[in-house]
Amino acid sequence: MTLERPLTGGIIAAGDGRRLRDDGWTVPKPLVPVAGVPLLGVVVGNFLAAGITPVTIIVNEREGECVEWGRARFPGVDLRFIVQTTASSLESFARVAAADLPGAMLISAVDAWCRPADFARFVVSARRRPPAAMVLAITPLVADEKPLWVTVGAGGRVMGLGGPSGDAVTAGLYLIPELLRRRRPPEGLGRLREYLAWLVDQGEPVYAETIETVVDVDRSSDVVLAESLAHVARST
């Protein structure tokens, strides 16, 4: 019998949530509720549904209440918080990926809302890819002001990222192999999307797995969309 490779979790939650604040939200972005559940709770719940712990979570220095909320809401779960204000999504991603834990890591943006069952199916599919591969979740649901389009080739290999169109858009979930976790991103890359495109351009094995419904929750309208999808899921 083949033993399953170790897999831990990570959550990027260090953004400032400016667009949600502009829409009138006063709580930190990780605590913005969708159908009564804060985004941080949604994503931690997804990891638990997939059987993944521990989970390393980065929040910025203005979001201490997120740490308190997470520990109170999930007292028996191994949540490892990093409190650090970062300059970019790539810096947050690299900080989480560098956690002192073995194996591959599945990293989710805190604003990547999806159903727990869909998250768990993505995990199963992603783990079937080669051990050295980066695996991206993609979705045909374009609910982002600046979507990152992905072009997918034969066998699910990612052939290109960026541009005005593609087969689907990135969905905020990334399975990163241990080898890449131990390598610092090259100097000069400012955003996570630039790092992902660099991996593809360098010929690194990057694959895509589809989740039909993922909402990038950046505005109040995204909260409304996610809540409508949550209610549909509960009624089926």
C-alpha cells in the first residue's frame, strides 16, 4: 500500500481589505461573514472537511482580533498564526509556505469562498498530480475585478497565465510541493500572480484542477453572491 504524502494547510489573510472597507464593512476582512460564518471560519472549515491540519495563517498587525477569534472558535484545532504586515500577496504566500512543517502545503486565500465538498474534491484531485508539481485551483466563475486567466493544455498542464482571456481563472487555492516551499521566490517579483507566471515560464510542472464555483470575496456584491450560493448548497 502506498502511503499518502504529508500535507499541511496555509491561509493568506494579511491583506488590508480596502474594497470591503470602502463598501462600509468595519470588521477585518477575515471576519467578514458569509451566511453567518466569517471568511476565516469558512476556510478553516474547508481544511477540516478535507482532513488537513495543522494550518498556518498569516494576518496583518491590525488584525489581532482574528487570532483571538480563530483560537476561540476552533480550540481543538492546530492553528498556527503569523502576525505580520506584508508588502504583497507574494510575501504573505512565501511567509506561510516557509513554515517549519514537512511535506507539501495547500495554501488558500482567506477570500476564496467555496463549498467544503468542492474544496475536499480539489484536494483529492491535486494530490494525484506528480509530487513535484504546483497545482492551482481554477474556476469558470469569473467574480474578480482583475482575474488571472489560465490556459490549460493536455493532461491539465498549465501552459500560460495572464492576458485578456483563457480557459478559466485562478481560484485562490495552491498546492505547493515541499521543494518549492524551500526555495525563495526570485527577486523582482512583486505579486503572487507574477510568481505563478514565472514558474510556468521556467518550465516548472504546474497543473490546474477545476472547482466550478469559487467566489473571490473583495466587495459587498461578492458577499451577496457567495451567500446566494451557500443557500443553494444548503437547500440541495
